[in-house]
Amino acid sequence: MSRTTPTARTTPTERTTPSVPTARTTPTERTTPCVPTARTKSPVRPGRRGRWTGPLFVGPYLLFLIAFGLLPVGYGLWTTFVVSDPYGGERAGTDNWTRVASDYRLGPAVEHIALYLAIWLPLLLLTVVSLSLLLHARKGRFAGVMRLAYYLPGAVTGSAAAMMWIFMISPQYSPAAPLLRALGFDSSAELLGGPWLPVVLSAVAVEAGAGGWIVILYGALQSIPDEVIEAARMDGANGWQQAVHIKLPIVRKYLAFILITSFAGGTQLFVEPQMLSLVSKGVISATWSPNQLAYVYASGELSFGRASVLSVLLLAVGLGAALIVIYRTKFYETDARR
């Protein structure tokens, strides 16, 4: 009977000898710490570097705001309660407020400026928005040339613009004399003395102020990503739909800023009607606007208290309108708060 013989047998040495690593680390190598090749700076605590960045940027503005904004407003408000006696001396009281409220010239001045704002503000916004959208739709060299062309009239403002428009509305010297005569105007007095004066002042203000706003609004439109416009175009939106549903909602805060600033400036209209009243020989009243009435109080009647009353009232109207626009347009709302 044959026995099977194993082909290979492991020796005791092979069974008991443990595996030996090919390389062993010495104790020195295991305990020696890693030494950096370059010396590193100590970490900066979060917020340490930018702690003074905000105050440094805001500080100069706050100084100017206090010096040329809050302090004059406070002084003007205090002046409204200082009543100057006809024979010298001053006393505290509310006579300045009652005299301004009962002044027969205040009502027509408020009506004039309200009519002017009703014509000028929509015309300004329509001009700025339409021309800005046109420039954004026609990019390239055309947009650059037209931006300059729109901005140049803004260099002629105030008294210079009023003097230029005196010649523009005079049938004797205006290049549009045939049109003026066709409308029935034979002299500038007929145009300035009737109900057309708010229209003339609105044209002067739009010509002088629209160019700067066009440049600002066009810059805001330039910030819209091209991918958004391209996606709308691929979805079938035409130019009008892109403007109404995409571009204008994105730049609505810029429009709100234009409205706030323009309204505040419009209520303080002074230079244009003042210049026109000086050269029209009494055709335009010297108190056509509330700001002109305040000027008459201060320079003609030497009543700085009543002039301060009108100034404070104009400030209150401007701030009230600004708060309404800010609230209605959610001016300070960010994407994180929506």
C-alpha cells in the first residue's frame, strides 16, 4: 500500500520567522521634528487688517455731511424761530411761519413749480431711458460718439443755458423763427408771459441735465451680463420685451436715484426763471418759484427767518418724496434680503 508523499514541506524556520521590513527608521528619525525651510509670519486675526478701512472711507464724507449738511440745516431750523423786529432786535417766536403761510405769493409759486415738475420729470425720465436703451442696443463706435454728443449740452447749464434759450425762443434771432411764427408767437414775451413758461423751463432743464443721466444709466445697462440678454433672445424676446422685462427691472434703482435727485433739484428751481425774469422786463414774476420767493425774503425784505422757513419746507418736501420712492422701489434691498 503506497503512501502519498507531500511535494514540499515548510521547515520550522520558514514557519516561525516573522517578516522583516526592508528598511527601519532609527529613533532619531522618528523623533526629530520637521524644521520649516522658511520662517512663516504669525497668522493675522480675522478683521484686524480691515478694522479701520470702513471708517477711513466714510470719515471724510461724514465730516463734510456734518459741516455742510447737518449744521446748516440745524442753523436754518433755529433761524425760523428768530423773529426780527422792524426797529431792531430779535425775539423768539413762530411769526415767520405764520407770515410765510399767509403770504399771497406762496400759493402761485407752489402752483408754478408743481406744474413745472409735472411736465419736466416725465419728459426727463422718458428722454433718459429711451436714449440710454437706444445706445445699449447699438453698441460700438456709434454708442461712443452719441454718448459724447448727449453729454456736451450738459456743459452749458444755469445762467448760460438761460441766456442761450432767450435767443432760441426769440422770433427775431432764433433759428426756429419760422416755427415760432407758425405757432403764433411774434415775440419772446408772448411765449414767456403765458402758460408756455413751464414748457420752456422744462425744455431748458432737459437739454442741460439729460446728458449726464444718460451716461450714468448707460453705464448701468452695460453691467447687465451678455448671457442674460442672449438667453432672452434665444427665448424669443424682442428688443421691446428685453427692455421692459429685463433691462429696466435690473436698473430700476438707478431710475429711482434719478427721480429722487431730479425732484429735489426741481423743487429748488431758481437760476433759469430768475435770469428770464431779469431780461424779460417784468414779464415773469420775481417770485415765480418758491426759491425765488425765499431769495426775495432774504435779499429784498431782509427777513432771513422767513427765507429759512421756505428752505426748511423745501427740504422737508424733498426728503418726504425721497422716502416714498425709496420705500416703493425697495431701494436698499439686497439679494440676501429678498
